[in-house]
Amino acid sequence: MLPSQRLPIFPLPLVLLPRATQPLHVFESRYRQLLSDCLAGSREFGIICRTPDVAEFEIPVGTVGCIARIESSQSLPDGRSNILVVGSERFTLTAFVDDPAPYHVATVAPFSDDAEPLSGLVDIAERLRVLFARVGRSARAIQDDATPLPELPDAPADISFAIAQYIDLELAEKQRLLASSSPRERLQRLEEALAPIVESIERRATIHTRAKINGHGEH
């Protein structure tokens, strides 16, 4: 991303995280135009989380969003589209600007992590990997799902975003993760979210597996 740039903005009640995939259904005419313009150009636009109680032009300056890159687009007969985007770089909202386009356009600035010693991240990242694997395997067992767990990135600073897209977090918590410039803080937040549930979900998985074998489970 350039030091500052103009970017089409799609305010949505969701948080797009870096490297996360997100399906979207585009139906409003203004965002159909956004999609058309993006497909003809850079294939990128910005997603900013907006809750229903906040008007679109009242999204605060400094709000952190994420660039969405269009990976695929399927047009429907009535003009709507189903698209798949992948999160790219984070940005902060500088200002909405006047533009002839029917959708929102804003100037945005890059948003990146603070420099933190790698040595202080490795241990907590490894603990989080183990927690995610334990919770993920148990959840798969409960759902009778043999799908392998997703591969996690090597870089500790990226692990939190990778894991956060797969677990159930409240919208506000996802936005706090997106807006955190501290990899350590993000890793700690997710460790605090997963650690209390790991033993419970493993017990449920064990009961489910036994029930499949002997026809009944524990009560």
C-alpha cells in the first residue's frame, strides 16, 4: 500500500482479517458498480466494520479496516453477484472524500504492527498452535468431520489472524484484534479465548466418540 491512497469502501457488519477468505453477496446497485469498477481495475476495495447503530458517514476517522482482493466473482441473472475475497493489508480511515462514484470512496493510510522481539512471541505462538489443534480436532470429532485442520502460517505475528477466522468470536473482539498493532496482545487474547474451553470440548468429543461405538453416551 502507498503511504496514502484513495480506496473504494464497502462498510459491512463483519470484520475481514488479513489472509482470511470471505464470501460476499452483492445486491445493492451502488455496490454492483463498485464490483464492476474493481474487476476492471485493481480488484481491490476496503472493508470497514460498521454496526447498525452507526451511520456510514459517521464511521470514525482512524477506524482500522482491511483491503479485500477479489479472488472470484459469479454473476447472477438478476444482476446480483456472489464473490469471494481475501483479506490483504490493514489500513486506517483518513477521510471520506467526494467522488462521482455511487459508492463510498475514502483516503486511507497503512496500518502495521509495532516492532516486537521475535523471542517474546515464539513461546506464546506455539502454545496457541497447540490449543487450536486440540480444539479443532475435538470440534471435527463432534461433527464427524474428517477434514484436516487448516495449516497455520510460520510467522508468530500472523498466527492470530489465521486462527481468529476459524473460531467463534464476537464482532467487537474481532475488530479489536484487527486494530491491534501488537502481535503479543493478539496472541494473548486468543490464548485467553481458547484455554478455558479446550478441556470441555475434548470431553464432549470423547463422549461423542464413545456413543458412536457403544450406542449411548454419558449423561
